[in-house]
Amino acid sequence: MDKIIEIRHLQKSFGTNVVLRDINFSVSKGEVVCIIGSSGSGKSTLLRCLNLLEYPSGGEILYHGNNILEQEMSNAVYRAKMGMVFQQFNLFNNLNVLDNCMVGQIKVLKKDPASAKEKAMEYLELVGMSQFITAKPNQISGGQKQRVAIARALSMEPEALLFDEPTSALDPELVGEVLKVMKKLARSGLTMLVVTHEMGFARDVANRVVFMDSGVIVEDDVPEVIFNNPNNERTREFLRRTLEE
């Protein structure tokens, strides 16, 4: 399979606090990989290193076989290839929904406004937000904001989309609408790396589930193994606690 991203011996420390230790894994084209684990296990830091929002302390991040920590690709161009959907949406509050989905295309991809608008409308339609194009972020719900954030990331036509706990800031009744969009994207063949607390989504949608604990990958396997017969006691304990909640 075509590996889009491969991580080798990735380390990340903040001062004396080691957050990631010797992380090795890869994501191939079309895979949906869910990363689960307790708060503080390093999941979000791993995603932020992958997108160079945090700079690793050591190791390699290979994008199609090239170490992006060494080569000349600009961070902005690389980030456009690795779209990111954040927990807190990170929409531009002064721009309406349509402009939020156009601005990156125009500034980073150097698209003309007409083609940027066409692409933005295509993805706003896909996530069910095309009727809200003139609304500002403060005029729509959290679930709607997250769907706009997904459309904004998709408008950059990334090779993979990274989701950092995309439903954890939402009211419970709004979680379903976002997961529905994510399931649709997974079925479409989009490469997705999802840090999530939604165990049902990980079980039903992921090709692989990665369990992290204390900055290391403890287990990386298909959902059936992780949820029904995990190899590691730490994985079993985490799932027992989580699934009982």
C-alpha cells in the first residue's frame, strides 16, 4: 500500500517532560486510523507533530518517503496536504462560512476566487452546510461550526485529514451530526487519522486502532482485536474503564 506518512523513532519533550517516546507507525492511502488513550497519553501531541504545529525533538516524519524535517517543502504547503480539524473549530470569527472555506485556498494554494468558491461550495454541500454560507461562526451551533471546519480542511484537497478530538467540545446532542459526516468521508476513501474518545466510531469505522499510554504506542491492530481481545493489560484496563462510563 502507498504509505502517505511514516513516523520513525519520533520523540517530543517539553523541557524535561517527555511526551512522546520512540513512536513508530505509518498511515497508508485510504486508511482510517483511530488513536485512543487517556488524556495526557500523547495523542494530540502526536497529531500536532505530524502537522508540524509542534516540532519533534527527535526522529523522522516521512511524507511519501521524504523526511519533512529535513527537506525544503514549506510548512504551509505540507500542512495543506495534511488537513487538520481541531477540537475548538479554529474558524475565523470575522469571516462568514463561505469565506472561511475560501481563504486558505486563495492564500496558500494561490487559487482564483471563482475556483476557490466552487470548491468551497462543493464541500459545504457535502457536510450539509451550504445553506449557511453567509452566516458568521457566532451565528451557528458547535456541531455546525465543526462541519464548516471539516469543509474548510477538505477545500484544500488534502491527502490526509487529521482530526484532533473533533467532537469533545460539542454538546452530546450535536456529536452525532459530526460523526455522520466523518463516517461519510471514511466511506469515500479519504485517508483519516482521528484522535477520539468515541469508541463506537473507532470500532465501526477505523481500519486500525492505535492505543497510546504515557507517550508510547502500546497496541496497534484492527478494531476487532483491540476491542474484543487486546493483547496488552493496559489496553484492557483502559477499555474497561471507558466502556463502563
